[in-house]
Amino acid sequence: MFGRRHGRSVMVSGVLAAAILAAPAAGQQRGAPVAPPGPSLDQAMAALSAAQETADGLGVTLSCAVVDSRGDMIAMARMDGARFYTTDVARGKARISAMFGQPSGAMADFGNSPAFQSFNETMSGPLYAFQGALPIMKNGELIGAMGCSGAASQVDEDAVRAALSAF
């Protein structure tokens, strides 16, 4: 009786192992993963340039970031004279805007919640629920976000708003 169960167990284990080992080979035949929707690099660079022109006109120095719909970086620029930490803040604002499809400033209440604090700790980089980033929409679909940092929050958002026409 013990031998029979043991034999059946070995057979089931062998079939399971074969299925697990075959899975990677089957997965490789699917082709390359599809990138999430997002602005092109050319669009991102044009938007960064437009934001810089706006900042120059206002007499401020900013860092700005453009991310895709998952919050992955497409392009970033730091103006001469902008503080070193503004790059991280601009990226964090853009990422939260992309992830939730809302302006980063609209996330302020959620940003103070324990749930957000726990969520933020699991991320590879911090998310900042401060005003200064806007989602990028194309044909009613979220394709990314852009965030700026370095001036007053409203000025950061104004620079982003001026740059959105590049998308």
C-alpha cells in the first residue's frame, strides 16, 4: 500500500516538474512584451523644452520628468541652478499622477493616509502627492504624466500645463 502511494506521488511530481520546466520555453515563444502606452521620446523632449521656456520666463529653475502610463521614466531634465533633489521630486510627482491618472496635487489627502505610506514604501522610488504634475491624455486614454519641481507648487504645475501641448 505504501509503495503504491509513493509511486503515484513520484509520478505526479514528475509530471508537475515537466510542466514547470516547459513553461519558460512556452513563454519565450510569445515574443517581446508590449510596451505600455506612453509619449514618444521626441514628444517628451519637446515638452521638457516647453517647460524650460516657461520656467525661464518666470525666472525660476526647475527639474521636470516625463513618465509613461506605468510611471517608468521616458525623459528628465534639470535646469542649470535647480537644486539636486528636485529631480527625485519631479519624478515622484509624475509617477503618482501616471499611476492614478490624476493631478498629483489632487492626491494630497490620500498621500497623508497610512495606506499610501505603506504603498509608497513598496515602490522603487518615492511618490510625492504634491501639486506639480499632470496626467497626459491622448484620445481619452492615459498615456503618461509630466511633473516639475523647483518652484512654488502652482508654478511647477503651470510649467507642466504649458508643456502639455507637446503631446
